[in-house]
Amino acid sequence: MKIFDLGPSPTEKKEENIMDKNYYVTTPIYYPSGKFHIGTAYVTTLADMLKRLKKMQGYDCLMLTGVDEHGQKIEDKAKDENMSPQEYVDVQADAAKKLWKTMKIDYDIFMRTTDEYHCKAVQEIFERFLKQGDIYKGEYEGWYCKPCESYFTETQLVDGKCPDCGREVTKMKEEAYFFNMKKYADRLLEYYNTHPDFIKPEYRKTEMINNFIKPGLEDLCVTRTSFDWGIKVKSDPKHVIYVWLDALTNYITALGYLSDDDSKFKKYWPADVHLVGKDIARFHLIYWPIFLMALDLPLPKTIFVHNWFVMKDGKMSKSKGNVIYPDQLIERYGLDATKYFLIRELPTSQDGLFSPEEFVERYNFDLCNDLSNLLNRTISMVNKYFDGKVPEYKGLQNEVDEDLEKASKDAITNFENEINNFEFANSLKAIWSYISRTNKYIDETSPWVLAKDEESKEKLKSCIYHLVANLREIAILIRPLMEDTSDNMLRQLGMSNNVTWDSLKEYKDIKNTKVIEKGEPIFMRLNAEEEVEAIKDMMKK
Ligand code: MSP
């Protein structure tokens, strides 16, 4: 019999805390309208990196991606291809999954909005809104943008064109249901102001307030009668539910919300982060939180809005012949180089430029010169001076060692800070400045000089130890984004790839390690001129 209940032991407690650490990250669900280019692949790459990082940190993670399969655009596309909409979306969903496989995207749920459980839940949500009086029936007259499937008022148009995509709009009138957005406007504003982490980066919040909330939120038309391919309103089936109401709710229906098994919903909602592109910020920052408020559900902790990849001559488009697809880059330069470029080149503050020159330069400088050469030089020195056996930690031999160890700690802190601030390109910059610092350490310590003098043997051991320890740390830091490279580095260093984020704490603990006899370059220098041309050719195809 227990007399005193002392609570969980420290180890039990630790395990309990880890179990509490859930992380739910989402990408937008894609329109299945053709091949995904590198711009569209960006957000999935980012979600995958965050998931892998959190997993290494001991979180129980769930990543959602998928396809947004309803709407007039899809109906039209299917017609163009002589297919039924369902046949068309089936083919497209398979193509999306194939790309994510090539990119080794570690998603947990692939949402398809044509799945029955989703359709049923959306219908129920609609009926609930009707019952609550959040949705009412009326008549809609407005300027309709077919590609965006959105109505606009006269004042919202920019030079008479769609404010979102700049294309032609047409005047249309139809019986429709509306969602009473106005009712929630003050609550939304209050939420923005009391939850500083809700919208990242901050300037997107200002945009929403100034462009949409302050001028007065319009009620949103949430049904269509002009086409068929969508989820029907249960109580009035000639109406199809607006594709954005259908799509946004995927973030909760994917977890089983309103289904027989909502255990995932209970465990993972609210999402830790929705990652969305700037063109769909309004839907996620205004309509989605309002729908959730109307459902009486907690809001996602953060919605991060990213910028776009653009080309020298503007937006990527097939007609301009400037589109580049991830599988083309992966085939020629490998997965990790492609993913590195995507995350490294898109800043949080503005659009990122894709240019063949920049791609080749990043490959040659960052990956080949800085990273690959550091590994190679180190492995060859361990072999040359110590027969491949890594010396044990010797403490600090001089100020340079001290400075390097400080850089090692700073690299981890800087990386984590940048990630926590949603500065993903900078998080890689932090790793690469550490790589440069380590390269500089070789020049500062000149191991080839130390090797000449028996008296400096201890210094040489310390130098080589630090280089190996730094490389191990680098392999762990890049792991969430570049797992194959990380595996390769650890293998060449003679170490296990069974590492977690906590392994970073073992900087001084490397023992009994033997590197491979001859280093293998992880990235080989490219012939810049040839490769720039090769990428330009890919764009023309
Ligand atoms: N179906 C909607 C999302 C619904 S989410 C509930 C949609 N799909 S999309 O296929 O058009 O876009 C998917 C994502 O790709 C969006 O986040 C969009 O911003 C992003 N990108 C499209 N072109 C892009 C670039 N050139 N660069 C970076 N991201 C880009 O919107």
C-alpha cells in the first residue's frame, strides 16, 4: 500500500513532458492543376524541415499536406483534359504524392478534399453556421474573378481588375449564402492585438488591418450555383459550398474533427503553425480565424506568411518560359542542394530570386567550397596525422580554441533563435557562418605546422578534435533540412547517425572514433558556365 504519493519520479516526469510536446505543422493544400514548380515546393520543404527539427527535439509531430480538389477551376481543367473531375484529381493527387516522395517529404497526412469524411464534416459545419445565424441567404452581385474564384466589390478592384491576380473580372449575380463576417470583426482585431505570435511576420498583420479590417469587413459569399464540382449544401443542394470554406476546414477535418475518431484533433489542435504563401494570407488571417471563432474552437498558435520565389523577369509562368521544377534540379544536383537553395534564398522580408547563376554560385561556394572541403580536409588530416583515429578532447589549448568553442555554442543558439523568429534563410546563414569560422580555424592553427614539431603534438590533437567535433555539430544542425548529407558526413566521420538534438550537447564526448580512410567529396565543384546554361535549358523545356 502506498502511504505517501510522491508523484512521478523525475524520469517518469521527463517522459510525461516529452509526451506533452506535440507539434502540428501544415502546408496549404495545393490546387491540383499541373506540375508543382520550385515556388510551390518551397512551403512543403519548409514544413518538412520544421517537422524534422521538432522530431529531433523530442516532439510528437504531425505534418499535414494535400490537395484542394474542388471548384470551378478544377472542373474546367478536367474538361480541357477530357476527363471527369474525379479522374482528373485522382491523377493529380498521385503526381503530387510522387513529387513529395522524390523530395523525401515526411508528411503524416495527405488530405484530399474529395474524401468522404471531409465532405461530410464540411456539410455539418455549414449547417451549424446556418443554424447559428452566421450564414444567411441573400443575393450576390459583384465582380467575379474566375481563376481566384472570388467576388470583389467595385472598390476592391485595382484598375478594374482582380486585386489578387490582376486578371479580368466579370459582373455576376446569383442567389447565394453569406457568412456574416462583420459580426466577428472586432473580436478578430482584439485577438490580433492580444496574441502577438498569431501572425508572423508582424507586417502581415498591419496589412490585414489596414487593407481589409479597417475599411470594414464585407460579408463573405460562401456558396455558388454556377458550377457543380464541390460539396453540396445539405439543406439546399443546388448550392455548392465555396471552395475556401471547404479548403480551410481541412486543417481540422484531417484530424478527425466531427468524425467518429477525433483523437488526433484532441491531441494536436490547435496547430502550432500554418505555413502559407502571401497570396493566400487574407483567407488564412481573416476568414479562417473567424470560421474557427464561429465553431468555438481555439485558433492556431501561429500563421506564418512567406514570400514568393520570382524570376528576373517577374512571376514564374509557362508562357514566359521561365518555370523551373524541383525534380529537374534534384535530378542534376541532388535533393539536398535543391532544398538548401530553396530555404537559403527566400528571405522573410521580401520575395526571393531564383536565378541559374545564383543557384550555381550557392552550390559552388556554400556547399562545395565551405562545407564539402571542410569535411575533406579534416578527414585527410585525421588520416595523415593520427591514422584515422580521432584524438580525445584535450581541453582548451589557446585563445583560438576558446573562441571556437564559443562559436560552437553561438551557432546552436543563433540557429534556434532564427527558427523561433521565423527567419529560416537566416537559420542557414547561422550554420554557414559557423562553417566559415571552422574553416578559418584551420588557417589560424595551421595543423601542418603543428605536425612538424613533436612539442606541439597536444595542440595538434586539440586542433583535430575541434575540427571533427565541429563537423559533427554541423551534420546535426543541417540534419532537419539535409538528412542525406548529414548521414554522409557522419558516416565519413565514423559516427552513428542515430542522433537527436540533444546530441549537440556531446561536443566534448567524442571517443573511439575512426574516420574513413579516404574522404569522399559530398559536393563536387560545378563548371559554372556549363551549369548555368543547363539550368536555362531546363527552364525552356
Ligand atoms: N488551394 C490553395 C490553398 C488552400 S489552403 C487551405 C492554394 N493552392 S496553390 O496550389 O495555388 O498554392 C499552394 C501554395 O504555393 C501557396 O501557399 C502559394 O502561396 C504557394 N506558391 C505559389 N507560387 C509560389 C512561388 N512562386 N513562390 C513561393 N510560393 C508559391 O493557394
